[in-house]
Amino acid sequence: MNATLDLLHTRRSVPPIQLAGPGPSPEELDAILAAAARVPDHGKLAPWRFVLIEGEGRERIGRVIAETYRADHPEADEARLALEAKRLAHAPLVIAVVSRAGPHAKIPDWEQVLSAGAVAMNLIVAANALGFRTAWLTEWMAYDRRILDALGLAPTERLAGFVHVGRAEQVPPDRPRPALAEIVARY
């Protein structure tokens, strides 16, 4: 098997709490993002974009997340609020993949959304190819308009997910994967 297939066959998500620095260098990040952007994109719309959450930005958005959680859950104790504040602060880099899918005369919204998903997957594969580990998560923050506004998303944009990027001492064991016989049909 070649190295690319080996990477695809062995890739695993690592929980963000297990991701540490250092994160990608500026050159590595450019390479990751360039690879991420090379996805099927009917109509050359680039119906996605990235928001990089790194450095002090992780703490700033963490405060917004904790304040938003407190507003919705006034009974939350300090331990829970601290957990919420750290959701995007474990990995040295979190890349928010933003879907900009919208009405178009020829390209259905569904194709644009799928392109954003492909961007996230290419991002993960590229980061892993450079020796980083990743986790693609959404969680409640990805669907809360107050958080999306704080991240600078337009009212028409949605979040495809947060891709946490860092290094890990250990890679979790593989989870059960579906048997090909259960998911493949021939016509």
C-alpha cells in the first residue's frame, strides 16, 4: 500500500483535550489550507472559508462561549463554565470551517455544503500527513448564532465544524468501522 492510502486507512481522531503544541508553523499552515481548498467545487464558488482560532484568540472566544452558556444555563457552576471556556483552547490551533452555501442558478445548495465537508476532510488529511493529529467537532457552539456572530460569520453562513489541530503523545485505538459488505451495493 502507498503512504497516502496508509494514512487514510489509519487516521484517527484524537480528543482535543489530548492535543498539545506546537501547532503548525506558518508554512505548514499554508500547506494545510492550500490542500484543504483543493476539493470538488462545482462552479468555482469556493462556498467555504476558514476562521483560524489560535493564541489568545482561543481564550477570547472561550470567554464568549462561557458567557453564552451562562446566559442559557444560569444554574451552571464555575467548574462547568471553566469547561465551556476551554472547549476551543486545548489544541494550539482550531480551524473553523465555514460553509457559505447559498442560492445559485446552477449549483444546488447541497453540492456547496458537500464541498465544505470535503474541505474539512482534506484539512484533516493534510494536517495528519504533516504529523499533526486532529479532531473535527461541532458541539452546541457550532449552532449558536451568538457564537457564530462572535466568530464573524455572516447571517447566511453556517459552521461545518471546528477542526482541532495539534500533537498527541498517544493515538486512541481504532473504533469499529463498518464492514464493506454492509455499506457497498453494486448496480
